[in-house]
Amino acid sequence: MKFLRKNLIFIILLAVAGIAVAVPNVRNYIQEQFIPVATVQEAVTVDDADYDVKLKGINTTSTNLKNFKGKKLVFLNFWGTWCKPCREEWPSIQKLYDSKKDDMDFVLIAMMDKEEDVRKFLQENNYTVPVYIAESPINGKILPKVFPTTFILDSNGRILQRETATKDWNTEAVHSFIDKFIPAKK
């Protein structure tokens, strides 16, 4: 009993830390609230060579990823119709797109997918977020290892946020985070 009373605070702190690490939403909330952005992503910048990805537009014009650098924030998401967690986050991405499309560019790249499957998925769900299929290799710092993988990049290619799991992209915390990096409108 003495041991328990003596170490109660330590045990409680250990339990709270365990929950914060184990539960993704708690971990993300703590990260967003208390850890500066540059520290979170160690101020990693995507190289110009990594931006050179030829993109075939599915519901938009074909382009190259490098055409998005130097203009606005970029919401870069790697997903697939075959990926259940990817499909789960789509409604929140569409809502984020609807509210932020004038302030940032959205580039969603379907991976390991057939074009007709992507078109069918977009049409069945009435999604309008710009979707592409990569026609050249994806390299370097943006090469996804899991799906979905999402980056929020500033206009210089600095990684402001990297998410390698399903996320609700239409929360107040996400909107506040993005708003920190959008220049004030005149």
C-alpha cells in the first residue's frame, strides 16, 4: 500500500503517457497543440527533383507536381480505391477541399489503381477534389510507404504536416493549422 501511495502520481502520468502514444487522435491533438510545426517535421523540405512527377488528370487537367511548387499550400494525398482507410477519409477531404480550394492546391494521387476504378469511385460519390495518377516514378521524401499518406506542404516545399493514417481532415484543429500558413487576404 505504501508503494502505491508513494508512486501514485508516477503511475498516473505513465498511464496518461501510454494513452497519448497509443491512441492516434490523442497523439495528434497533443502534437498539434504543444509541439511547433517545424519541430514535428524537422523542417524537412521536398527537393525539386522529388516534385518532378508527371500527373495524368482523372477529373482535372494533366500536369506535373512541380507546377504546384511556389504558389500556395499543397494538400498532397496518396490513396487507392482498394484501400479502406483511404476511402474512409474521403468525405472529410471533400469538405476540406470545398472550404479551402481557393487558398490551397489539392493533389490526390491514386496509387496502384486502374483509371476506370478511380473514375467510377469519384462519380459514385460525387467527389470533385482533383485526382491524378502518376505517370512517372515518385521518389524521395514523398514516396508513400503506407496508405493513405498525406502531406501538407508550404509553397517552398517544406513539409508542414505528414499523416500516415486515416484522419478527419475537416476538424477545427486542421482548419486552424492550415489558416496559420495562408496569407491574409487583402
